[in-house]
Amino acid sequence: MKKLHYEIQIDAMVAPVYKTMLDLETYEIWTAEFGPTSRYVGSWDEGSKILFLADDEHGKVQGMVSRIRVNKPNEFISIEHLGIVEDGVEKDADEKSNSFSGALEEYTFIQNESGTLLKVSIDTLAEWEKFFDDAWPRALHKLKTLAEV
């Protein structure tokens, strides 16, 4: 796997950025850059299982089964991706999901004099690098726009 890094300066204090990022209503808006039906089911509480879902072109629910490893509000979030959801069903680890099982997605919130520097670090497979290099900057810009209101 390859580790990718993205960051954005947001002209808002850390607490509203954190809240905007995680609240389901605004989460669905900024993550629409990854897929128009992006959403989550579950809790952001440390140790909790969370499903990151979207509908494919046939309306079938696809996504990832993950666990919140760390959630220090307004500071740091670490998500570990464990498996997949195919056609609405959580799948046990298999060859497909093992290729990214254990991948981390991490967010660091840094308060500075201009507001918040949000740093994102994700583990990904080479085949997804181009997609993420295109989608992450757009998603972060949308998050910035939402948080600066």
C-alpha cells in the first residue's frame, strides 16, 4: 500500500471544522466528491465499528467496514479499514478485502493563527491513487466551504 497525504487551511476554528467533517448531514455533502451517495452508518466513538457506504451505478450498497481506532475530538482521528460491504452485505476478510485490510485513514486538526490546518493521511492501493489525488482536494475544498460559513 501507498500512503497519500493531503492538507487544507480552513479559516475557522478547529471545533466547527471537526463538527462539520463528522456530522452526517455535512459529511454527505463534502464526501459526495467520492461518490454522490456517500454516507456512513455507525459511530465516531473510539473503538466503534462504522460503515462507509455508497450506492453503485445499479443502486446496490457498497462500501467499507471500518473501526474508529482513535478519536481525540478536535485533534486527531484514526480509522482502520477492516473489510468490505458488497450488495449491502458485510463480507468477511477475503482476498479482495485483505488487500487493504488494516489500511489507515487519519485526520490531524492543527489550530493556527489563520484557523485550522487539516492534514489527511490515507493508505491506499496503487490502483486508487489517481482517483484519490483527484477527489481528495475537491472534497477538502467542499469541507472548507461548509466549515467557513
